[in-house]
Amino acid sequence: MPLAAPTVSGTGVALIQSAESIMHATEIVDLSAPVEPAEAVRAAAEFRDLDVIVRSVESKAKVWQGSDGRWWRSGGYVYLFPGRDGVMRFSIYLRRGANESDYEWLCGIVESAKSGALERHGWDAYSSARGSGWTFTGSRSFGNPLECVDDTKELIACEDNRCRRTVHDASGDFHIADDFDHDTHAFEVSRSVDRDTSDEVYTVYARILTDEPLTPAAAVGMASDLQWAAESARRANAAPIDSRTKGMRDPSSYWERRNALEQETNH
């Protein structure tokens, strides 16, 4: 009998009773198969050092019931594929409504792939005009959502290349460009995560961690750190936001590689 409503109110999660309406049963895979030595060697050579980037997509996280009565949850998926710059990397895509448990599970899938658990472990071959790679669209085991709740916080991917964080709490968080923690003081260079105020600047937030009078040396150290924090905020505000390069270890050469690849394709 169909569920009364297609979504769980307020969660942004699609609740579907029929497995056939969302994905094939073949996508339910056994992830416990041991890694073969050849797989581990290949992974160490080709995948271990690849970047892992995280992006958000508008499709909703899904909770669904298989024909055997078991419940499953899909909060996202992973691609191992060349980007527009031609560089192979892992890309985790978080669906709208994805939570911390979904993210941690997908990170574990990536780490398993980096150790060799790839082609026989739920990953499907994928190819397009840009190249060849793999996708992981499997789901994690889940409890009956009408009886239990996964209340870990909802996450969104960080889109600010100046921020140190990879993901943010969707209910409210801060982009952090820099921070300093000492015995007497702490400084944070941050701005709020709010898509409606994308032009908000990074600001220095300061906290004094002691009620005791500062020694001259401690006062000098605090002043020096405050100057550094101010300069860090200035540099962050001077740099443009580039969501396409967020999480890449070598973002400065992204456009150079992408333009070269497009020129090769056009010729």
C-alpha cells in the first residue's frame, strides 16, 4: 500500500515504498568482499593520492524499501572521473537533505576505493566524451523511517574556495578562512554561510581566554596575531569565490589545464 505522502515533511528527503520506482535491485551490493592483492596494488598506484571534492546537488535524498522489506537510504553518490580540466578525482555529490551519516558513509566508500575496493565492490564503469571512470550509486542500510530517525545534522557542501571546511551544517554555520588558538586568546577569520548574502566579507572575531592580566610578552603576541588575522581577512576578501576549484590541491592551474583540454578536443 503506497505511503500517504511522498516526502517526510521538513526534511527534504523523498520517502518511497517501492524499490522499483527509484533504482534497480542490482545496485544493492555486498561491500564486504575482500580486496584482492592486485586490486590493492592498482589502487595504491592510481587512486590513493587523488583529490576528493564534495559538491551539493538539488535532487533529494531518498529513503526506500526493497522488495524484501528492508529499508535503504541514498544521501548522495560518487564519481571517479576526469574533471573539466582533464584531471581524475573523486567527487562526492550530496543530495538535498543529506546528513552527516550519509556524508561519513560516502567518505568511507571513497577510502575503500582508494584501498582497492572498486570494480567488484559496487562501482560501475562510466564513460562519456570527456573520458572514462566509475560511479558509485549504492545505498546504505537504513531503519524503517516510520519507527526510527537518523537525526544527525543536515550538511551542504562548501562552495567557497577560500574556506578551510569541506561541508557545513545546513541550519547555520561559518566559512572559516583562518584561525588562531593560544592559551590567552583566539582569533577566527570567518563569514556566515548564507546564500542570500554571498557578498558578505570575512571578518576577524576575537576571544580573550583568560581573566588574568596579560604579561607584556603575551600582549605582544596577541597584537601580532591580531595583525596576522587582519591580513588573512584582507587576503580572503581580495580573492574571488570560485566554487569550481573548491577542494582541489592545485586550483591555480585549473583553467590552464581546462583550456588546453578544450583546445585538444576542438582540434
